[in-house]
Amino acid sequence: MPTEQRPQSRRGLGIFGMLAAVVLIVAVITGIRSREEASAKLRQWTDDQAIPTVAVALPDAKAGNPTIDLPGRLEAYYRAPIFARVSGYLKGWSADIGARVKAGQVIAEIEAPDLDQQLLQARADLASQEASAKLSEATLNRRKTLIASNFVSMQEIDERTADLSNKKAAVKAGQANVERLEALAGYKQISAPFDGVVTSRDTDVGALINAGGGSGPAMFTISDISKLRVYVNVPQNYVPAIKIGAKAFITVPEYPNRTFQATVEASSQAVEVSSGTTRMQLGLDNSKGELMPGGYAGVKLSLQRDTIPLQIPSSALIFNQAGLRVATVGADDKVLFKTVTIARDLGRTIELGSGLAPEDRVITAPPDGLADGDQVRIASAKDNKGNKPAKVSEKQDVKG
């Protein structure tokens, strides 16, 4: 019996060994295959991570009614500094600051004794010249009656005629001098040149008055504030979009909840080198006297453009040594940089002047290190399920 069991035990051990070897081989093969699959997945994941994922948006074209806000300055439509034409002392004034005056109304009077004496002397000289001319004329007439009797010569008649002409010329000169001094004497009364408001008074009773406007401030300033001029400096690139006759809206600090309508009346048609702006004048009705000249004003001007500008997110701009550019994605999902110019900075969005087409897919937030020709993955392609990228305004609405 013992001799028969030995071959069976050996056979079982052999079968067990073969099974163990097969299991070991299967385990090794399975381990190698799983490791290769994991390595392949890792390589795929690494390759996927090497391609940046970006969000894109189409430039937004808004027709709308674009405007621009600029600071302005209110000025009286007519403003006249009043200086004296004669020297003397201020005898009195009748209109203080804030007083409303009418054209021709006397607002001050000057005492000018020197001028009065000059006028008296000029009148006396004129009377003397007139008397001399009358005597010369009478003498000439008497001499002419003696020509027939040959008591006077023609030479004497000619001399008397020339003397009379000189005397008459002296009379005219004396009369002109009197009229000049009388006109100056009329300036002793200071009158308002037009209806308006006295906006300044820099003199008082007894003050020494010097003729002319170069020796000190004006005695009075009269301003017509029934209509105001609004001066605003417009940047050069906006000037063609602001037309004469266009409407504008004015805001002032003293009336925070109100707006006033003005009209563009004139443009200087020149650019100031120091600021790069063009001065424009607007007319503003102020018949109620609510606004004050010299005050600050906010001016909202309407822009009239021939083409509709494109807008992109401000985060899409890239500025480096190559200039101002925008990264776009082509049909092959590769990056293409385009140089652009800015028309207006609207804060969250930028209004472009040139450089992009409406169908360009713009990368809204380009990552660092992006270069021309780089392959990218568009995040919105999965989100929109193959639809076109959202426009700038649509993306803003979602964010809002």
C-alpha cells in the first residue's frame, strides 16, 4: 500500500506547481499591462494639461447712442469789464455786485476837474478863432469893393483870401477839439453797455481813477447771464463725431438731480499742442438765472459715427514690447495675435478703433506665455455644446 501512494502525491505536487506558475505569470502580465495603461493615461493627461483651456467671446457691436462725459466751464454769453476813459476821482456809484442793470443805465460818476478846465479853455480858444475868422472875412469883403477903383491889388486880395481860409481851418480844428473834450466829459458817467448783472465792483467813492485799462482791475464787470457759453475741451479723436448743432446735457454741482440742455455752437477747429484737445463752445439758455458764470459743469456729448464700433472685455488686452494686441483663436484652434487701437475705455469693456472683425473669437483672459500658433482648447465649446461663443454683452449679463 505505501508504495502505491507515492506516485499520486508526486503527480499532485507537479500539478500544483504548474498552477502556481500560471497564476504567477498571469499576475505579472496583468501588472505590466495595468502599469502600461496607467502610464498611457498619465501621458494623455500630461498632454491634455499642456494645451491651455481658454474662454472666448465674439466682439460686440452696439449701435446705440454713444456719449462722452467731459468737464466744462460756464461763462457769460456777453461779459464787459468797465474801465474809465477819463482820469479823476470816483464821485459815487449806484450799482453793487448782483444788481441787474439796463443798457445805458448810469452806474457810477467820476469827478474830473482837469478835464473840465481843458474843456473851458478849448471853448474860449474856439470863440477867439471864430472872432478872428469873422474879422478876416469882413476885411476881405471890404477890400473886394475897392478893386474897381484900383486902391487894392489882386495880390492883397489873394493874401486876404488865404488868411481867411487859415482862420476858418483854425475854427474847425478848435471846434473838433471842443467836441473831443465834450465826448470825454461824457465818459465821466459810467453806464452799462447792455442789460445784465454787475458781477464785480473793484472801486469805491473817492478812489483815484486812471484812464485806460492797463493800470489795474476793471471798475465794474457787467455780464449778460440770460444765456451762457459752455466751453469744453474735446480729445482730438472724438472731434469728428461731435457735429455743430448736436445736443448735450449739462449737470452742475448745485443741482445734482437736474440736467440742462445745451447746443454745440462752434469749434475752434484747432488742436492745442499742450493738451491734444479742441475747444468747443455750447450755448445754454439761462433765462431763469439759475446757473452762474464761471462755474464747473459736467458735459455729456452725443457722438455721431459712420460705423458701429466693436467692444471687447478689458481683460482681453495684452500690452508688451510688441504693442497693444488681442489674442484670437482661428478655425484650427490656434492662437493668432492682432494689433488693435482703443477708441474709448469704458471700464469693464473697451471700445476698439481698429484691428478686429466681428467674427474674430477673442480670448477674454489670455494666460501668460501664450504665443502665436499655440494650440488651445476652447472652454466654451463644451459649455455651449458646439454653439458660437457668447458676445461681450452676453458674458457681462451672466456675470451681473
